[in-house]
Amino acid sequence: MSHAFTGRDVDDIQYCRKAKAVFKELKQKPYVVELDERDDGWSIQDALSEIFGRRTVPQVFINGKHIGGSDDTVDAYENGELAKLLGVNAKKDDL
């Protein structure tokens, strides 16, 4: 199962869309926590900062493993690691 924590402002939305697009390319639907739609969104973002040293979103996790932010997720997609972690086959032309 993959999880993505997504964010609050215009810059966040751009990066969140980028990460979500990668999952769509792999025909995967991540469980997304929309921080701006939760009363405890700021608390979750504070916890992410304390644990991982990052307040930025998205922060992507697969089966409990922290992948990182949008750029990290795209990099993992491009090098095939994301498909491997998700247990799916990436088509050669997807990479």
C-alpha cells in the first residue's frame, strides 16, 4: 500500500500532482491524506518535520518505507525502484 501526504498551497499542489501522476502511470491508486482537509493537518505536518526533517509535501510512503518528496518519487519511478516497491511491472517505455 502506498500513502501520500499532500498539502496546502499552490506550490504544494504542483508537486503533489507530479507525484500522483507517477502512480497513475503505474496504474496504482495511492491512499492520499489531504492535509488541508483535516483538522489535524498541521499536527501531521509537524510530525513529518520532526521525524523526517521535512515539512514539504507530498511525502510518499510505500509499505511503511519513506520514499521522500515529489522529486524522490519521480526519481524512483524513472529508475524502476518505485515499480519494484509496489510489486508491479513497469513497461519499458514508461521509464
